[in-house]
Amino acid sequence: MARTELGTAVAAARRLSEEVLAPQAAAVDAERRWPAEGMAALRAELGGLVVPEEAGGMGHGLLAVAQVGEVTGRACASTSICFGMHLVASAVIAAKATDHHRRHYLEPIAAGEHLTTLALSEPGTGGEFWLSQTRMETRGSELVLTGAKSFVTNGEHADSYVVSTVAAGDDALPGQFSCVVLDGDTPGMTWGPPWTGLGMRGNASRTMRLDGAALPRTRLLGEEGDEIWYVFNVVAPYFLTAMASTYLGVASAALEEARSHLLRRRHTHSGSTLAAQPLVQHRLGAMWARVERTRRLIYQAATEADAGGPEGLLGLCSAKAEVAEAAESVINDALTLTGGIGYSEEGPLHRHLRDARAAHVMAPLTDTLRVWTGRALLDQPLMGS
């Protein structure tokens, strides 16, 4: 995949969103199906968005994830989250990639031939996805994994999975965790039934079970005990950006739905339009401002984090928390402005509201992000004492 300028990549995302994602969004939601067509289109043209250029990728960072994610989120939130998790996992694999990782994962990803995703959350640790209980043992030249991962986006559709485990090295300290990458056909990996959610119905979230899943040591990412480094230097920034931008797209779609309704709606008894009413104008203006200031926070935080700025992660934590509240508020206002027409179960606002509510649920939770931000501002340990 040759170097692609950011504007060109965003334009490609917009074209694919209009031609492939948006026309299928309602069906993906109603049928609770993984968006195979949309994911294939995005993977083929933008799969290597964050893969380094030396591995054939585009070499972009967080700002690209933010801009592409907003475009795809506006068209179909489920597809956007699925593709976003591919981008996060790609960045994790690339962060300390060996020659094996480049050949086996990054180059196929850059060529649009490989889909990857995250498998970090576990049933017993709730929103604290960085605290793995999956065990990893060393048996000769192999690493053997036993445990379970919950809410794995892209379910069994991915070609590889970035998995967190308890560190297995002889010199590993208690509480140390590691990251590995598993191929989708790894023996000992099985899947639970599809998860059925209120929203984000197409993300194919499932539970992964690992029962003595064996893999070569070449699949270890970084060194033993590096997982916390990955979480705060790669996973958290990319994960927060992918989620925040998707929900920004959902909020933007709801705002446009309300604006379009107001422009075309006319009272037959008086001939006046809703757009001419000052109260409606005020409400829409306030909605626009909320979406726009959230967008600027996300983009600025991504830019700051790309540059290694000291407040990059702080901004991204706040961005994900802000967009969760903004999307919910803007969609509720859009429902009010569009009245009975917008409230129809067949309309897009119904889907947007259900999808947006997941922004508070997907870890890190909104309250957790607010606490992290406060701790950082008060020079306290992010994870507490």
C-alpha cells in the first residue's frame, strides 16, 4: 500500500461510507449481522492506515484515526467500531514489531489482506481491561494460553487477535502482564454465542475461550511484562480515539438529520417552515456548537498525542467522556426537534440513540475517564494508590 496523504485517505473513507456503509447500516442493525461488505471495502483501501510505511502502510497516526472514524461513524457506527478496533490492533502490533511481525501481520494488513482486532476485556475484571487473568505458560519453545476474553469486537471474523495475558517469564513479577498476537485458526481457541445488544448490533462481539492455545514465542509483542506499556502508550490513545471519533460521527449524523428535517418541514395550515421559528433555530444552534466543540477537542487531543505532547492522553480521556455525553444529548434534542417522524422505529435516530448509549458502557467508562483526568491534574497516580 503506497503512501496516501491524509486528505486522500479521508476522502476514500467518505466515498466508501456513502457507497457501501450507509446503504447497509439499517440492515446491519436490524439483522444484527457483521458488516462484511463494509469491512472488506475499508480493509482493502484503508486497512494499512496506521501501519508504518516501511511495512507498506500509510504511516498515519491518531489524527487519521479520528478523521476517518468520524466519517465512518456517521454512516454506520457498528462498521466504524469494527474497523476502529482493526486500526487499534494494527498500531499495537506495529509499536515494537519484529521482522516476523512485519512479514506475518503488518505487510498483509497494509495490502488489505488481513483483519486484526483486540481481545483484552475479560468476564472477571469488568471495565478494567488492562488487568488480565488469562494465564500464559512457557512449554519449551511455545507459549500456552488458558482463559477467556469477553466482548471481542469482530468476533471470529478476524485473521488475528491482540491478546493480553499474565506474564509467564521466570523473572516476571506478580501483577505483570504481556501481550501476544494469536492467529484466527490457533488450536484451542473457541467462541461463545453471539452477543445481543441494545445498540452496536453489528459489531459481532463474542467471548473468546482459550483452552491450552499454543503459539510460538515469535507471537509475543515486545518483552514479557510490556502490557501496561502498550496500554498507556498505544492501546489507550488509539482505542479512545477510535471510539470517540465513531460517536462523534453518530452525533454529527443526528445533527444533520434534525437540520434536514427542519429545512423540509412546512405547516400546511400556515405555510410557515419550522426553520423560520426562533426557538428551533436556537436549539439547532446549541446542538451544532456542542458537536463542533467536541470535534475540536478530539482532533486537538489526537494532534497533541501524535506529537508526543504532555496533555495528549489527558485530552483523549476527556474527549471520549465528552463525546459520550454530547452524542446522547444531541440525539435526544434531534428527537425532540423532529417530533413523531423522528421518533419512528424505522428512522435513523432510533438506531443512533441505541448506538450512542454504548459510548458510556465501552471501557474505559465515562466516570473512570473523569477520575483519571482529575488524578492527572492533581499529580496523583492514574490507577490510584
